[in-house]
Amino acid sequence: MITRLFPRTTRFSPSGEQAKRRFSPLTWAARIALLLCIAMPASVAPAADAPVQVTLDASKPGAVIDRNIFGQFAEHLGSGIYGGIWVGRDSTIPNTRGIRNDVVAALKALKVPNVRWPGGCFADQYNWRRGIGPERKPAVGEPNTFGTDEFMDFAQQIGTDAYISVNLGSGTAQEAAEWLEYMTAPPDDALGAERAKNGHPAPYKVAILGLGNESWDCGGAMSADFYVNEMKRFSHFVNNYNSAQRMKRVAVGPSGTAPTYTDAVMAAWKGRSYSWGIEGLSLHFYATGGWPPHLPSAGFDEKDYAALLKDAIGMDDMIKTQSAIMDKYDPEKKVALVVDEWGAWLAPTPGSNASSLTQQNSQRDAVLAALSINVFARHADRVRMANIAQMINVLQAMILTDKGKMVLTPTYHVFHMYVPFQDATFVPLTFDAGTYTTNGITLPRVDVIAARDKAGKIWIAVTNIDPKSPATFGVSLAGVKAKRASGQTLSAPKVDSVNTFDAPNIVAPKALAAKVASGKLTITVAPASVTVLGLE
Ligand code: AHR
């Protein structure tokens, strides 16, 4: 139930300063450099079809890519919960205690590390008491038949951690404290006993606690200082009583690119007392290609393909900017940057209810997902959690459902292919791929990351952004013993190819293997594709 969506844009016009610099006279050094570039173009920019030379440096491992960056977000919005997860115990759709079996089976394969629930903007108007016990109390547009016990059942069925966003906007600290007590206290506590009466004697585990959502807008339009005071009270009073689970707390972070919230929250954190704390700061970043969302999710052209990916790649700058502010107060990076809403936000599927935020999911979204995960992996020392928006039927979903039918999206396949990167250690590499330009939009031609899993196996993910040309990669594996590589590649007939209920495998991963010769792995991948290979 969204009443207002904030005008979020990831594109920036050049500032006055930048514009001024653009017309500054060139220095002599710059003129000479320019002349050299004109005289020797081949030496500075690889030809568009030249093999991409990648050099791995396995001797200098980076940070661990926290499995939590592969988290999901499930909000009471559109058919994300009702229809997508919950069909009710009496449904003819196969279910376990009302939760659809097909969706659970598909999500189990993703090894989803955590699910953020119940919102989003919805969280700041959620009354948890209406969603427990035998008598559910509906709100406008919300039947409350899927409440705390159903969410915890769902989390347990798919094998994930619960990330609970408490209502800091319209609710009180006491209500939130009692919700946590209901979920985590032993059954001899009054609220633990109520949970036991509702059929769940054992305390639940709450791994992550969200202290509000977008409090600068839909979460209460609070000034940063006002939010910090509220957040401190919630952090202090909302306790987890289940000692089997150390809970991390996530405060609200920046509105767009503004530094205000990040500065205020991090300054407060630096000067904190024993009584409160946070372990994460939230960042929301959607790729839209311009606000309000208008790019179609299917049936689009190469210009729209590039425009959306350009926005998505902007995640890197966004993280750098906010991390730099956090570094001022927390150079040891104790507080994680938690990108707990990200993904493509596109025009609603024609004919759908616009407020349900239903959109198709194409090969472009698969490329976008890979590029975004790669950004998180490169910032793994600070970005230790992320939640794609949203898991089912809403925005950039893993799964689409329609009554008894279910289809896996191209984004689902990327998350599945990237499972080996969960908790793997980042392996630095270098490559110079050149650029791909269309309709005045320039993007890198390819992207590559690598990581070493806990068993010592090296995994490489290569994305070919160029939608017109295949890309050949020559990966030098100095210091790595390997004879071959094998894995999966995800490509599609067109960048706007989608899976539908009638044709669910238009975009599906295919096996790919290659030999390693003289310490070098050579592979060629399709245009606009994502490939993940493990070295053997
Ligand atoms: O994901 C949809 C909405 O986007 C969320 O409810 C809100 O937090 C954000 O504005």
C-alpha cells in the first residue's frame, strides 16, 4: 500500500563547476596527451571486438562477499505476498500451511540468506497485532491473514534469516518492543506464551532489525536529527530475547544522494553510549532511466537497454559517496552499508494495476542484476548486505505468479548462477574492455569479477554488456592451478526477451565449459549475456 513514491533519480546534470571545467583551456600536458591519443588510438582503446585480457591476482585476496548481499525483499504490496507467497490453507494451489510449494522450492535453490519484511513504506504503517492469532483484523487493502507466524513459517520453509522492519513511523517504541518480545521471548514470558498459544512455542530467530524505512519521506518525513532521536530509542528498547541469534540493527540512510541522514546517523553512532547501537545503514537505489518510472519492461529498444544499465552502474558512485561519509566516522568499517532496496523500477505491465508495481523481467534485468552484484562485491568491505526489490511479482522479481502458474525470471537465473559467490572471498583482477556506445550512451563493454569459495575453488563471473557483439575473454590465471572451467551462461534471443507462463524457458541458463591452456582460460560469450564459471 504505497501512498506516495519519492522522486528518486540516479542521473545527475553536470554541476556548474563541472560545466565550467568543460570549457577551460587545455593545459599543454593535456594537449600533448590528446595528440598522442589521436596518433595511437589502438594503444589506448582496445578494438571493439578484441579479446578482453583479464589478469587474476589470487595472491591478494580481498574482502569476503557476505552472503547477505543476495538478500530479498518481500513487501505487502501488489501480489508480492498475497498470491505470490500466500494462497491460504484451503487453496487448490499446492501449499504447505497456506504457503505455495512451487515458490518455496524455487527459492530454496537460491539459498536466500535473508528476507526483508513487511516493507518498505508498508512497514511504517503496519500493526503487527492485527496479524496474529485466530481472529485476524483486516486493515484497508490488507487482510492480515499473512502475519508474523506465517512469515516465520515461510522463512523456515525456504531456509532464510528474518529481516524484520519495525514500524518507527506511525508506531511506538513499545509496540515494536512487544513485537520483538512476541517473536523472540521464551514461552514463560507473557508474549512468548501468546506465541506458544498460536502454535509456536519455540522462540523465532530475528537476524536483522530495520529501524524505520525511508524516514525522510514515506516513513514519516522526519528531519535527520528527529529521526536520529527516534532511532536511538528504538535501538535501545527493541530487544531480541533469543540468545541463539545475534541481531543486527539497520538505521535509515540517505535520501537520494543527500549526505544529511548519513552524516547525522554516523555522527550519532560515533558518539554513542552503551545503551544503543546500529550495525548497518540503509541505502535505497533504483535504476529507472528517469523518474517517474516510464521505461517499458518488455518490448524496448537498444537505447532503453543502455539507458537503464547506465543508471544501474551509477550504484558504484552512490556507494562511493556514502561510504566516504561513513569513513569519516567509521574508518574501520564496523557499520555496514546495507543496500536493502535495489533493482530496476520500470513502467507497470500494461493492463496491470499501476500501484501493484508489476513489471516483466527481461535479459536486460539479468545483465543489470549481474552488474549490481559485481558493484556490491567490489565494495564488499563496506557493503555487507543488500536486498533486491522485490522477491515475487513486484518490481525486479525473481518469480512471477498468476494463480496456479509460476515462472522464473532472468533475474532469478542470475541469482542462482551467483550462489557460489555467497561468502566467497573477492579475488582482485584487472581488465581493459573498452566501451560500448549507442544512442549517445557509453557503457563499459564488459564486466568481470572473481572470488574464491570456502573450498578453495575460484569462480569467475563475466558479463558482456554489448548487445550486438559476442566477447572473447582471455583470463590469465597466474598462481591458480586449473585445467578447465565449467558453469553456466545466460543469454537470450533479444535484450528484451522475457519468460512467460506459456514460454517459461526463453531465457534459461545453458552449460558452458572451456579448457585452460598455458595458464590461460579462453571463452567466448554471447552478446548481452551473464556467465559464471568455476575453475577445476
Ligand atoms: O519497493 C517499493 C517502495 O520503494 C518501498 O515500499 C519503499 O521503501 C520505496 O520507496
